Amino acid sequence: TQLLEQSPQFLSIQEGENLTVYCNSSSVFSSLQWYRQEPGEGPVLLVTVVTGGEVKKLKRLTFQFGDARKDSSLHITAAQPGDTGLYLCAGAIFGNAGNMLTFGGGTRLMVKP
Amino acid sequence: KAGVTQTPRYLIKTRGQQVTLSCSPISGHRSVSWYQQTPGQGLQFLFEYFSETQRNKGNFPGRFSGRQFSNSRSEMNVSTLELGDSALYLCASSRVLAGSTDTQYFGPGTRLTVL
């Protein structure tokens, strides 16, 4: 059982469409990070959210951290083929010492031109 | 600032052998974490090292071990390799903040194939 449930697992959309990826848990996180990974490479950090209710924007990407710090979402507006990749959420469980991240299962996004 | 580097990038071993992977963190980062990524299990935490000490450990057998040197560089070792150890092994480094976790930055990974 994944501690951090990420949905959907797969998403195939047309260029210009909007999409939202969700990350949910019963655990409280002290921080939550979103990464994007290309095949054969390591995850690249997109954003870190630390405050409940926080919203961060990165161009066409909007990240939200739930008020209770148990969930997060990533919304992409007007998706482009360059957004194609594996999106991963990862949380640092509140109360755990150190830098141990729990990852969601990932969302594989394909944006078709 | 240079990113996290991992060597080698690709490795092919046979069952029963052992392997050592290396990770150099971002300059100034003192915490190094290791993760295993497989298609079936996704990204799973192996262990974290800080000040040459293992600070956290995931649910992996004792065949997986690691260490950290005084310059914060880290190595992980897998002994008696099994087919299921084939994976992308990722290293991540971060600063150490008092009382909280810090963002982790990942290297490109080492692709290990066990035949």
C-alpha cells in the first residue's frame, strides 16, 4: 500500500488541454515536493511547498498544498508536448528526523501535438 | 554550482556479484540519500547519510549498505546481487536545516542491470 497515493497513473491529452494530478495521504507532511523525470534521468525538482494551503505558480503549472498538509495537487494549464514526462510527488513525513522522502507512484503524462 | 554526480551511469553485473556505486553531492550539501527506482515499485528510499553516519534506513535487506566520507561523498554497495536488484539507483543531496527537512536534488542515477 502506497503511503502517498498519486492519481491518475497515466494521462494522455491533446496540446492545449488542462490537467490536474493529485497526491493524497493519511499522513501529515512537513513539506511536499514535485519532480519531473525524463526517461533514464534523475527527477528534477519543480517546486517545494511547506505551508498548509500554500499555492505556488511556475509559469503554466500551479501547485497547491492542502490545508492539513496531507494532500497536494499539480495543475497544468494549456499543456504542451514539452510537458510530457513522469511527474512525481514526494513528501517528508512530519516528525521524521532527516531527509527521507516518501514518493507517490507517479503520473506518466503524454501531451500529443 | 555543479549538480549531483553519480558514477558509473550504467553497470551490468551477474547474479552473486557485488557492486559499488558512487555519489558526489552538490557542494555544501551534507546529507546524501539513496533511492531505488523500479517499474513495479517506483521510487523507494534506501538510506540517508549525514556526517558520515546513517541517519535513516528504508526497508531493504542487509545486502544493501552504504557509507559517507568526510567530504560528504557517498557510496552504496550491494552484495550477492539478485535479478530483482536491476534498477535505477538515484542519489540525492540536500543541506541540513535545524528542525526541518530540506529540498533534495537528484543525480542522473546509475542504471544497474543484473543478468
